[in-house]
Amino acid sequence: MMPSFPVGRALRTGGGALVLAVLLATSASAAGLECGAPPAGHPAADAALTGVITSAHPDPGALRAAIARLRRDGVSNGTIVDHAVAAYCPLVAADGILPLDRKREAVRRFAAEVTASLYDPGQDSAVILALPLAPSLVERVDAAAARAKTTRDGWILGAIEAGLAGR
């Protein structure tokens, strides 16, 4: 049996543990990505989340709806994260093409997105994308944002919107 994810317990203990929990939500073995089972005792969370997390690219709207339903039913944020990651991880682990480091990053990113949607009320209707960038590119983005007198996120959003508009 594989170990349980510590995400929910860490989320309930405070902010410093939140970052550590998301970063440690997966572990690697010589054979590949290990995915733990969620803590026992919450079949509603299992059913709701495994019903919508059926691929490595779950429908964001369906996932948000399942999370909202679980929150209305009084399921804790930590339990939701635990069960969402436990449903997602095996789908990524089964990908025969992705190397281990990319699988681990995918699970970390998913855990961070679910966590952000639960703990940042301003993100309820947004999809949060996490994109690893080389430090040299981050420096260029930060410099461009400073010249534009905006935040890094604001500059990136503007660049994406301008690119999609063909500007």
C-alpha cells in the first residue's frame, strides 16, 4: 500500500506547511511516480472528484462544480485537496510518455491549482496556470513589467491577451 498524501493535514496547520505540503504531495521511487491513497472515511469526496477527474486534463468547469458542491456539503478544504490529488496522480503516473520530473511537476501544479481555488476567493472563477520559466526569462518578464508599471502577473496576462489578439 502506498503512503497517504499529507496535503490536507498540512493545510489545516498553517501557511508554511501549505507550501511544503504542495511541494511534497508526490514522491518518486525508482519505478516512477508513487501516488498515495486519500485518507479513508470520505466516500462523497471520492465519488465527486473521481467522477470529474478522469484524465490528466480534467474539465476545469466540472472540477470547480464538484469542489463547490463538496464545500456546500461541509467538506473541509484539506479533504478536498487530498482526494483531488489522490484521484489525479494515478492518471499522470500512468502516462507512458512523460518523464518522471514532468509527472511530478504536473501533480504539484494540479495540487497548487486546487489549493489556490479553495483558499483564494478571488480565484473562484479563474483558472490558474503554473508555468515553469527559466530564471533568465523571469528576469526579462520582470523588467518588462517594471517598464510597463504593472505586476508580473498583469504583464503576463497582457502579453497573452495581446498575442491572442494578434497584436
